[in-house]
Amino acid sequence: MRLAKLCTVTDQKSGKLVPFSLLEEQEKIVHQACESQNVIFLKGRQIGCSTVICFLDAIFAVLHPGSKVAVVADTEQKCHSLVDRVRDFLTGLGIKLLISNRSKIRLDNGSEIHSVTANASKGQEQSKAGRSMSFQMLHLSELAFWPDQDAFKALTASAGLSAPIIIESTSSGPGDLLWTLWNNSNTFEKVFFPVQDHSLYRADPAFLTDEYRKEGAELGFTDEGAMAWFFRTLEDRFSGDLIAALREYPQRPEHAFQSSEGRWVRITPPVLQHTTTRDIKIFRPRRINRAYSVGIDTGGGLGKDASTIAVIDRLDGSLCATYSDNLDTIDVFTDHVRSVYELYGPDYVCVETNGIGQATAQSCRDKGIPVREFKTTDASRYTSLLLLKQAVEKNGLAGPEELALECDELHIDKRERFAGSKDLCMAIGFALDDAKRNPFMVKKEEPANVFTMSKFVSNKKEKW
């Protein structure tokens, strides 16, 4: 604890740099991390969990010369932010750094801290995060929000047998990897931080009505100051959406894993106008200098599950075209796949090949359509639907009426499994996953009629 005070952090209230004096929750995190090799911290927002674990990352690197520490998050920006915190702690401790950038820090004792993004790289069927490295400590941040949940297996396989694995995350709802690790029997110690335990989350109890007090007691609150803060936050930040507020600031573990009103996608995407070509709904026609990803989900036909096609623009992630029908035979369906292939010219189409999808893939090949097989697991299915959820809620993805109806119906059932129609959602998810793994790179156009000296200068190195 005395080492922490040599460093500085930003105070939540004033926004100023102050000595790093550990909060009560942070002291608990340090003790639990020191006592357990594998630990999961399920938390609410802004309790300082990631900050104190970054401090532990720095201390581990100092105490274990030659070790490698992986700091992992779902985006480069978040990874770099966490590594920046580790660097600040090392600087505060007066540690000499031989390499110091946003991707890697190397200490004078040979230890290294690496920034690792939990996404599959271009052209990879599975995440290879950490596969070329051997880590002696893993700090896995916001695991519930990793689009590529298979990255967890690749990273843990890269860790030494004695390597501590520390997971700190808020929840994104039931059914994901964090939920599975928390509820299954494994070697991870599970530590939960109720919102009431955070001393800064307090407000004047005079705000409470009798109804709030009754509801707060049912939710598990015993401190009226914490209860008042929660209900004020509920009204100010969540517009009265109790389930969403509890997921961000849970008082009990089960609150963290609730799905808002059972829905998976919280909003209904707008229905776009379209034209029709060869029975394909066209929202945006093919454009020059664009690349497209095509996702295909095969239904059983005969009026049951629909067979669906979705076309995604790799540059901006917009939905360009769709097809959906629940009566098509495989041969008729792949005729429509051929039409999409001719209309948008993708490098290949992504076909789910579990069960009947194998026949779709073969029929596509017979018709001259290149295929990338997509074998779904619980993790990959969750990843695809998580990408769809983020595309609709954060990026404003919109499309046909079928998409709006599926987003209204898709939910988590009482067994914490996906339920409701999701045929088009899955096809869109496959296409979004392919676009993420194979981003379209825009080449800068050379200006016309401009003198370029390099054309007239020899590349050969000559002596004077």
C-alpha cells in the first residue's frame, strides 16, 4: 500500500492528480489477487478495479524479472489506455524503461508489458491473440464485451502453468463467456462488488420516497445513502430503465446478468425503403471501390426457419441487401445466392455449414460460387449476435421489416439461451464477423497532373 502512494491517479470528484490511496474495494482486489492464481472480479462502473489491477501488472513486472504481462481488452484504444496506466505507475515508482510505447513496455530487468487486442486478425478463422507469445500474467479487461470470445482460449493457452489470470468486467447479460465462467465450476475465485459497497456512490436519503425505500429493500440495499444514489442515477442516466441500471450498477450478482426485458437488441432498427432485383431486397446498390461480405444462414424450408442472405459493406458496415424465404429448397435458395454473388461480386460467401448448411455450401460450389465455411459454436453464435447487437444499437444498422421483427422477438429465455426468430440476424452476424476479420483498406488516390520527383530519381545508391 505504501508503494501505491508513490504514484498518482485522477480523483473521481475533482479530476485532479492525487496520491494513489487505495479505496476499500481496491484493497480487497489486491488481497484477493495475491491469494488466488485465477480470479474474476464482477463489478459495476467506476470502482477503480482496472486501475488497481494495472498497478498489480506493474508490480508483477518489477518483482519477476524477464516476465511478460499481457494487458488485454476488446479494442486497441482500451488496450492502449490500460498500458498507459501501467506506464504511469512504473514512472511513479522510478523504474527505468528501455522501451515505452503504446504497444509494449520493456523494463530494465527484462520484463515486458504487452498491449493485446482480443480480436481475430485479417484472414484468421480463429483468434490467434497471444499464440506467438508465452505470458507469465494475464490481465483480461471487460471480457463480456469482446466481439471475438474465442480469443480467451488462445490467450489462456499462451499463459504459463503458474501464470495468474485476472479477469475484471462488467456484464453484458446472460449467455456469454463471462456468464459461463462465473456460473460454471472452475478454478476461478469469484469476487462480486455490490454498488452499495462503493463509498462514493452516496446521495441525500431525503430524496427517497416510501416506494423507493420498499423497492430498494427488495433489491438488496440496506444503506439509504446508497439507495438514494442508485434511484437518482436511475432517473438521471437511465430514464427509469431499472434492468439496464442494475446491469451497470448491480447490487446482487444476478442483477449483472439480466437481459433488459428479455430482449437481446434493445432498440428496433428502422425499416428502410428498397428496390427489388431477382427477389433480392436492395437498400444500397453495388458501388465502385467497395468490397462486400455476404452471410448465409440456411433454414429447414417447408414453412419453418427461413433461409437468409445478408450483404454488408466492409467499409462502413451498412446493410446493402437481404433475402429471406422459408419455403425455398436448397437448389432454389442457392440460385438466389448466385444472384447476390453476381450483383455484388464478393470474394466469397460465408455459409454456416452446421447440419443442412453443408448442402448449401456444396450447392454454391456447384454453381461456381466461392465459399468460406462458417461452423458455429455457442461462442461464435454469441459473437455473431453480439456484433449484430452493437451494429444496431451503436452504429444504427437498419434494413428490411424482417430485421425489425426479429430484433423485437430475439431474447434470452429463462434458461439463459437465445430464443425467438434470428435467421436474418445470424446471416447479418456472419457477414459482420467476416467484415471485421477482413476490413476493406482504402487506397489513397494519386493526384493527377502533378509533378512527382521520385519518378525521375534513381533508387540506386551511388557513391560520390
